[in-house]
Amino acid sequence: MQPQDIPDRSPFIFSDILDYKNLREIVVNNNISWLVHYSAVLSAVGESNVALAKEVNITGLHNILDIATEHGLRVFVPSTIGAFGPSSPKDPTPDLCVQRPRTIYGVSKVHAELMGEYYHHRYGLDFRCLRYPGIISADSQPGGGTTDYAVQIFHAAVKTGCFECNLRSDTRLPMMYIDDCLRATLEILEAPADTLISRTYNINAMSFTPHSLTQEIQKVLPDLKVTYNVDPVRQSIADGWPMVLEDSAARRDWGWKHEYDLPELVQTMLTHINTGNQVAQAY
Ligand code: VAH
């Protein structure tokens, strides 16, 4: 990188979601107006460290809600298909239904939804929340979730042609490509407040199983070999999750519409990963 390429100031600031005082300083010193709160310990890794998940997902959320209320900020907090549990309807899962998740991740996300709604009605906080499906991106490695297989399989398909899947081949889960996820997040953040009848909305794009995802990838990479070595923790979590999110309220209230279905997802992911590998080899 040439000297003139070095930015005079990074657009990023390191902060600890549990350091309330430092977070307030960042908000005030940088004239922050919207808080998009992605800090969380995900489903599978949360079950192996419940204490950490409680700290980050619950205490961290409280810090965000209190700072946003104190400074009149707009807040976005993602929820997840993990906020539903075995007693929720699965196909489809509506916005409003029984939510009895069996992971600390899911419990903390239901807590986030309820606390955000309470702060909105009690203090007027502009709280907005979307229940994300499993999000698939080529740019970042998965972070200990139950849907991680749906990212790892693409890298393995390109790199080695072999993949060992840790969920049963018939495990059907809602999934979404990262570009749809980020666009939905921007659209709800920019939606006029009076169009939002709810604080929390389901958004859906596609649902697939490891088997159907494999078949779609094999249309491009016919030699891909997938074997199965089921992780009982992740399988138990996935078995309690929705198969399809019902998202008519998001489509009605703020015009949500997904753009990536399974074929487009596979083409885009493989193109990104191949391009990334070519760039890496070029240096
Ligand atoms: C997880 N990827 O698997 C996350 C997500 C839809 C689940 O929240 O834990």
C-alpha cells in the first residue's frame, strides 16, 4: 500500500459492548445518530458458554437501549429464526406466535425484541428489529452458528470438492444472501416511522436443506462430494427452528422483497469465492 493510500483515519473504532462509558463517549464524540447493534454470541457457541452469551447478548443489549434512549438515537437490533422454538409453528412461522426458544441465543433475542418494544412504548425509543434467516456471505467466515454449514460448503466446494456437513441432509431452514439482508436492514432503518406497525418483522428469502443446496451447487461443480457427520447440538437446535418465515407484514408495511433465490445464491457465492481466490493468488 502506497503512503497516499493509507487513510488518515480508520472508519472503525474498537469498542467493548460491555463498556457503557466508552460506548457513550463514542456516540457523543462522533455525533452518532443510528445504532446498528450486531454484537452477539450465536446459537451453537452460546450453548458452550452461556455466561458469555448472557453478558454479551443481554447486558450488551441493555447498554445499547439505554444509550440510544439517553441520546435520542434510532436503534436496529437483529433478531433471528433462533427466537422461535420447538412449540412455534414451523411452516410457515408467523410474526406473532409462541416463542419458547431452547438456546440462550434465542432467549436473549426474544428478550431483545421485548425490551425494544418496551423502550419504544415507555420512552419513545425508535427501535427497529428484523428476524434474520441464516445469512450467507462469501466475505466472512461463519461465527459459531447452527447455519454455518451453508457458508462452509461453498468454500469447500471450490477448495477441495469435498464437504462434511454437520446437519442432517433433510434439515430445512430459512436462509438469505447477505446483500438481501443488508438491503432489508437499510430499508427498515429508512422507512418512515409511521409506516411501521410493528417493532419486529420476519423477513424471508428462501428455505433449503443441505441436500437441496448440494444439488444446486453440483449443477455448477458436478464433482462436489458431500458426506454427513451430524453434530447433535446443532441438529437439536435446528430441529426447533422454523422452516419458512412468514413475512407478509414486512412486504406490506415497508415494501420488503427478496432478490436472491437458491440458484442466484449459488452462482453469486461461487463467483465471489473464485474471484477472491484469483485475487489472493495474484498477490
Ligand atoms: C446461527 N447464523 O446459526 C446464526 C443465526 C439463523 C441463525 O442467527 O446461530
